[in-house]
Amino acid sequence: MKRLLVIGYVWPEPKSSAAGSRMLQLIECFQQAGFTVTYASPAAPSEHAIDYQAFGITTANIELNSSSFDDYISQLNPQAVMFDRFMMEEQFGWRVEKQCPQALRILDSEDLHCLRFARQALAKNNHDVIKEVPIVNLYSEHAKREIAAIYRCDLTLTISQYEMDLLQNTFNVPASILQYVPFMLKDIQVNKDLNFSERQHFVSIGNFRHEPNWDAVLQLKQHIWPLIRQQLPQAQLHIFGAYPPKKATQLHNEKQGFLVKGWCEDAFKELSQARVLLAPLRFGAGLKGKMLDAAQCGLPAVTTSIGAEGLFEKNEQSTALVADDFEVFAKHAIDLYKNESQWLKLQNRCAPFLTQGFTWQTYSSQLISRLHDIEHDLEHDRLNNFTGSMLRHHTMKSTQYMAQWIEAKNKV
């Protein structure tokens, strides 16, 4: 069988983040295409690790800036290598190319980091949600590194159609080295076990280590929840998320109905009991997995244009109300919480929204077909990507020599 090596930035935690769920979806896709999968990472052990053996995944610990990786990958001799985010391509890409030059090199961008970081920097200086980033802010150091990594790979998996368009139209990345792969859901069903009157309270969810999620909690605490609570004094907001820091748990206030509950073993259970999801994201990128989780739980939401990006481009399929002004956001939340007919209207959109845009069969088959095409004509595809070849010739050398210098320094 063919071998795939995934070089992970972190160990996947599907119960902690949407990124972890997506990684497992991609791995299963490769397994379906006939690959055995090894997942290797230089990260510390994961607190909420999965049972890798149950998923048919072999694991390995690898080191940054160490030639031990050269020996490891040479012995493994994978036919394909997938880098989890561009930072892993920077660290290990040149070693993969040197030891396994014929291996297919794939980048899973997760989300477009340069877009997220540019929005984050702007948001820190401006209360408003900023979707369209000025070119002067977008063309950053992160962008140069990330786009270079995309060019150096044979294929980059992009989770958001918005980011596909941005890469092609703003950064002029050719479509021939990009593949749109959103979240891929099997056996799509919407949980409607509890009706409108049986569901209670608001809910917010997201890994606290992800800066957009932490910022959203602050916006809820400082701006949005006080407005909601004035109109709905008996309502509560239940906030879930892995790895809550002390500064987050200190926001917990039962008198205000602001309940920071932290880690959640079964997110779908909690979402299926709530009446409205709140996701006031001021910045971020990619697709927001919480919005898809909510739709599967029959849970209407209120979010921002950032939270809706890549999901609700057509209003007729939206399962959420969208507002960037937080006073309007709070009004939407109050109205949705009280208005059963409006709530049912959004809930009834959940099934078509999920089946039209995120079915496993559609996107897994497209990815597998694309992999086969590239495998059969890899040399030709690389010849057509001269920019990537040029970047490997120059930029790769700088990262290689830096890594070798660090390795030599560490031995002293």
C-alpha cells in the first residue's frame, strides 16, 4: 500500500477544535484512496488525544531542526506527505524534497493564516468587524511565507471558497495547485428532538487557545450579553471550550447568567439543548466549524460576517442571523430567542444547508480523483509550476541553512 506521512503542527483533537475534526476527515479520505497513514508531530503530547489505533493511524514523534528526521523519512519512504499548516512546510519541506523527491507534497492550509493575522491586527485597534482587508495589511510577512509554501507544494487544500477566490484573484495563485475541500460530513442528520419551548438559554463554543474565540468571549462579556440580559433577565449564556485560561474562568458570573463552563465532553449534546448559538467573531479565517455543528444540532445562530464567511453567501440557505454592529447583534439574539416562527424558519434550513455544501461523498471523491491525477502526471505538473521550483531553489535554501545552523548550535 501507498504511505502518507502527515506532519502535524499539533496532535488532532476533534473534541477540542474543528481543525482536529477536519484533519481526521482528510486522513480518512487518504485511507479511502489506498494510503496507510502515519501522523508525526514535534508538538507536546495532547491532553485530549484520540485513540489513533482505532482510526488506523500510526504515530511518531519528530524533532524540529534535527537531521534525525532525515533518517526517519528516508526509512519510511512515503509516497505522499501532507503538511499541517505552512509552518510545517517551512520546517520540513526541504528535508522531504531532499530525502523523498518523488513524494507528492500537499499543504493543508487549515485557514489562510495571513488573512486571519491581518484581520486580528486591525481588530485590536478597531472595535468593528473587518472582513475586507486593505492590500497594505494583507501583503504581510505572514503572507509572503504562506504563499511561498503554497507554491512549493504540489497541491494545497483550501477549506473556504472565499479563500480560494482570494488566493487566485489577489495573490494570483494558479487554480492548478489548489483544491477546495470544506468540512466533509457523513450521514447528515439534524437533531430536532427538543422543540423551541424545550430548549433553553444561549450557548457559545470554541477552543480558547484560538485567539478569535477568546476575543469573541470578551465581546460577549463587555458589549453583547449586558444588552441581552436587560431584555431577558432569566436567560443564561453557557460558554464551552477546551483549555480555558484563568482570565476566562474569572469572567464566570452566575448572577449575570454568564457561565464559563470550559471543556465539554459532548458538544453536540450541549448544542442540542440550547436555543440560540452566539458567535460574535471580529476576526478569523477559514470555515467556522461551530456553525456546522450548530446546524447539525438544529440550533439557529447569530454571528458576524466573519462567522458567516464561506458558509452563508446566499441568504436563502442561512441558518444564522448576521450582524457586525453589536447592538444589532444583541437585538437579533433577543428576537430569535423569543420568536418561535423565526427560529423554526432558520432551523428548517439546517438540513438543506448541510447537504448542499458539505457532503462527504461529493468532496472526498473530488479530492481522491485530484490526487490520482497529480500522481499520474507529477513531473509535468511540477514543470508547469516554475514559481514553485524557483522558490525551492532560493527560499528553501535559506530555511535549510537556518535549520542546520540551529542544529549545530544545539550540539555545542
